[in-house]
Amino acid sequence: MNDQDLLRYSRHILLPQIDLDGQQALLDSHAMIIGLGGLGCPVAMYLAAAGVGKITLVDHDRVEVSNLQRQIAHTDADVGRFKVESAAETLRQLNPAIEICCVTEKATLEWLTAELPEVDVLLDCTDNSSIRYQMNDACIATRTPWVSAAATGWAGQLLVFDARQANTPCYRCLYPQLGTDPAGCAESGVAAPLVGVIGSLQAMEALKLLTGAGKAPLGRLMTYDALHSDWQSWQLNVDPGCQSCQGLSSRQAD
């Protein structure tokens, strides 16, 4: 770090749980964000501001007017642009020293499995359960920690998974098979600050994973009811019949 870095990140460095080593770990880290909508925008902006050295943005959608109520990395001038390109411009303005990569294709299991060995943390900011199953399986196969979240209406949820840790549940342990996605923002609406609350927590958990600060809430489902200002938390159990984490462990043992 040079003198400018020391000044920029001084409030992190003052924290004993981060200090110089933790901030250097952030600068040396690579985070991948899937989805640059309501959740992905605050996640990306906070990770960029925090000094994560490389951020890969993955989203094939373009900015629409209806996004602007909550997707804070985009502006009126960005309508029609790819979300990753709009978000990348915002991140470069926040922190021109970091590297931003844009991917305008849908993530697949094969692509994720190939890319994740170079990624230190994956952020799930999508609204699609089928891609979450693929993220789950790819993260198990590559031992990549990931932070998953969802927000719609007045309710949000957050989960942290890390296949490097033994005896911790995966996404499929919680949801063995989701046939269809719950109603999304387009059908049920969403309170604008809700995605900021949940997305900020995603960024916080990613920062903790990257620096080793604190304790990650592995395998714990945390839910937020914004209407009643109520947080709840449930510790999940490993499903011994899970097709993903237990099935892969069995194959590796063989």
C-alpha cells in the first residue's frame, strides 16, 4: 500500500480486526457478483469502496426505468445499457484503483466451475433459484465461500456458505428442490431501502470472509421483516441425503 491507500483505507486499518494485513487481503482479493440489480448494486459499491482489488460483475440484463427506484448504481442515463457496464462505471468512480471485469452472459455450472478457482468469494444477488443451485454446486466443487440473499416486498433473507468448513449445510440442504421461484419484485413489489439493508449485510459478510474478521454465520438462515423491524435467525442442519454437499463428499471419498 502507498500513502494514498493508507489514507483511503485508514478507517479500516484502525479496526484491530482488519488492520494493515486485513486491508491488504482485501486489495489482493477477487469477488464475483452474480446479478447487478437491487442487491448487487449496494454489494458492488461497498466492496469497491472497501478496496476489494478485483470485482467481476455478471449479469445479462439491461437497465430499465422500473429498476431505478432501488438499483442505486444506475441512473436515468443508463437506461438500455447492460447493468454490468453501468455498475462498472459507478464503481470506477468510487475507486479507480481497483480492477472491474464485466460479463454479460448467463452464469452456468460449467462456467462457474471454471472461473471460481480464481475467485475468493461469490455473491449471489440474483432472483433465480435454478442459478443458485448451480452456484451452490460450483462453490462446493471449488471450495469457494459464497453469500446468498433475497429480498422482495418487505422481507429479506441472508445466508453464508463455506464448503471449506466441515459439517456445514449447503443451499440444497435448506431447499432440496424449489420448483418455481417465489413472486419477484415485478409481481409483488419491493420497498426500495430493503435491498440496501440486505445488500449491505451481504457486503459485510463478504468483507469478514476475505479478512478473517469476526465469525461468519455459516449455515444460518437470517430473515428480516421490514414492516415490523423484526430479525430472526435459524441454524440449519446438514441433510445427510443432500444431492450436492453429501453426494460430492461421497464421490470424493471414493
